[in-house]
Amino acid sequence: QITLKESGPALVKPRQTLTLTCTLSGFSMSNNGMRVSWIRQSPGKALEWLARIDWDDDKFYTPALKTRLAVSQDKSKNQVFLTMTNVDPVDTGTYYCARASPYGDLDYWGQGTRVTVSS
Amino acid sequence: DIQMTQSPSSLSASVGDRVTITCRASQTINNYLNWYQQKPGKAPSLLIYTVSTLASGVPSRFIGSGSGTDFTLTINNLQPEDFATYYCQHSFYTPYTFGQGTKLAIK
């Protein structure tokens, strides 16, 4: 059974760095072709694709946030991480990780983790 | 970036109706077009990938079609569980942008 689970702080102060963890189960980033994307959703708004990391450590970012985002992984723990620097209240929302198929569709999603940026 | 434009942004319909949601890409995306369903407070779930392939467990009343830059999601014989928000997304190359969503409500 494939599952993904996000974890991280629920509250972050402005200008701080946010780090989220996505723990994978049922598939391994050590296997060729595995990819994980991060997506966020501000309250009442549409989905926003943020970044992707592949099994071979290739990384891709949305241009609008590229200078503030970093994705990484720990294959020994089967975890993927998203780091966002210099957070702002507009970064408040629910952050999801999802497995990306070879076609790029997001076939398995985590439940999401809600992050509030506030002083 | 490729921009994805969905229409309408909202619509209301009744159980048993047929509805159509459209999605237009700002450039050709070689059929790398996916649809998701999201219910309130839940994560999105994959409905259709590569234009018309149903994800596992998705009922056949969901139909995806289109090519080039113009795509359609049709839902036949609406069921109570279909009232949700629907998003299109391209996966031609990163960034994989989403449409702004279509909220389907009960009339």
C-alpha cells in the first residue's frame, strides 16, 4: 500500500525557515523512476505546484519561488524534504507531497500539513 | 510557464445531470493533461491522466477528452459524491501548473 505523510511545524514566524518532511511508504526513492512533488494550497485558493525531486536527485522548482525553495531526500529513511526560506504570511496554507508517475500525474497524495505563518 | 485556464470557475447541477468542464493550455502540452477531484478538507485525488485514462477505481461516468491545447472533463449521470472541486494540471514539463479549479455544487 502506497502512502505519503507530511509533517512539520504548524506555526512559523515571518522571515523564518520552514522545513517539511514527507515520509514515504510502499515505494522507495531508491528505485529508478520514482519522483515526489510538493504542492501547496492557500486557504480557499487553487493548487500550486512547488517542486519535484527524482530518484536520481534531479530537482525542479517553480520559477516564482525558486530562490526560496530547496528539496532534498534521505533515501535511508525514505523521506523527502521541502525547505522554504524567509517565509511570509502569504505562504500560509496546506502543503502536500505526492508521488509523480512517469507521466507527471500525481497518483498518490499525502493528507497535507497545515502551516500558518504569523508572528 | 504554461498557463492552464479552466472554465467555468463554478457551476451548479442536479443529481443525474451531465456536466462539462473545460481546460485550456497556453501552449500545446502533448496530451500530458491530468484531472483531479478535491473534496472539502481533503487532499486532491487523481481522476484522469494523459487526457483520457481513468485512474484506478474511478467510475466510467468520468470522461476526459481533448488534444493540443483544449481539453474537457465530462461527468455523466452526476452522483451525490461527485460534488467537489475539479482541477486540471499539465505535466508536459516543470513547473506542472494547475488550473484555477471548478467548483461543482448541488443545484
